[in-house]
Amino acid sequence: MYITEKDKLKDFLLEDIGTGDLSTNLIFESTVQSSGEFVAKEDGVIAGLYIPNLVYGLLCGDAEFKANFKDGDTVKKGDIIGCAVGNIRTLLTGERVILNLMQRMSGIATQTKNAIHLLNDPQIRICDTRKTSPGLRIFDKQAVIIGGGFNHRMGLYDGVMLKDNHIAFSGSMTLAVEQLRAKLGQMVKIEVEVENRAQVDEAIALGVDIIMFDNRTPEEVKEWTKIVPKLITTELSGGITVDNIADYNGTGVNYISLGALTHSVKAMDISFNSSKGSKKGSL
């Protein structure tokens, strides 16, 4: 069964609200209307602008968010990202879940765009990994796309990737690939991780769909990509960060997958402020 963003949001809201929002419900009557603004507290790439209305719809459906930007736009500190109008209970009860997701997604989108800029090689696509925060993968990977990157497989179920342990436990790369081909349908691609030249040659001889160079230097990547047939996609992963990604410009690889896009991202600072006055912070 495919899990949707709405399914996840229901869980997040249940986790936060529980049996009810005591602070809001004991102060404000259910008929009170108000408005507020989402404000960027730092520069970055905004992402997740569809989240507020999904959350409001899952609550009472009596509030609406109108964005002043599009997902993927660059915003500056102080920019009003958008405004929300409606039932004050809905606005306040949904605030934290909305901000948590928009802040994280915007941080990922910003990190992705920065990595693309630093690499400065339009021939190489930047993609994510499965190093996402549990429960947030669908949002993390959407944020990578918003930032200009690409998605690797969503999970273990939508692509075959033979890593070092798969190969070691199977006995060899050849044995592992042979077992897969005896059972897999023709629509599923096979990716193999390689760590040395002998493994590159073996993967080429097997005619796998994707060869991933693991923890290789720029010089090794340049050498290996020259011998891989064009029909086989090449990927580079492992040990690459925004600090050294520029070193891989011009290496000829098709993709660079970066765990750093999602596993340790810094959330972008965004606030939700009442239109009746500025808020200093919230818990």
C-alpha cells in the first residue's frame, strides 16, 4: 500500500494534538477568525508551500493559505512567504506541524541548490539517498526535487542495489546478479556498487544497468567512466559533501548521490506571526 503525504500528516497531527490543543481551545471560541503571516527569518530556497492547506484541510477545513512565492523560489530574510486566514483554532493548532515540515524541506531544498551550484557541472545530476529521517522520506525527497535535484530509489522495494554486503554474502557479484535475473522482471533495473577496477570490469561484463563508484577520488572516477559503455549509467557516492563536491566537476559520471542533502540538513528558519502583532518565538 502506497503511503501518501496526507497519511503522514494525519500521524504528525495526532502526535502533536493528541486529545486536543489545550492552550488554544481554552482561550478561543470555535467561531473566532484571524490571520497570520509566514515569514522567512533567513535567506534560502522555499519548499513545502503546499503543506499549510493540506494541514488545514485535515483539521477543520476552515482556514486557507495563500503563497506569495512558488516552491523552489529563493527568498530573503524578512520576506512574507504567504498569508493564512481562517478559524484561529485551526491556524494555531496546525502551526507547529506546518513549520516543522516547511523548515526542514526548505533546508533540504537550499542544500540541494547549493550543492548543484558548487558542483557547477550540468552534465552531472545530483540525487538523494535513503539517508532520510524516518517518517519524513516522502517530504525529504520532494524537497530535493524542489531544490533542483533528483530522487534515487524511494525505498528497498523500487530498485535493486547490490552493495558490498550483498556481494559478500552471495559469494560474488556474478552469483548475486545471476540470482536476481532469474527472479526479477525486465522492468526493474540492477545497480551494483564497486570499489576497485576488477569490480568495474566484472559489472561491465555482466551488463548491469547502473554502476556506482563508492568512495572514489576524482582521478579514479575520470578513469573508470572512460571504460564504462554509454548504455550503462554511472553513479558516484560516498564521502562527498558540499565541501569537496566541486572537485568532481568534469569527472564524466552521470549522477552523484549525496546523503548530506537529507541526513544532517540545517532547517531554514521560518516563523508564523499573528497579523495583530509580531511574535518573538514559540515552543
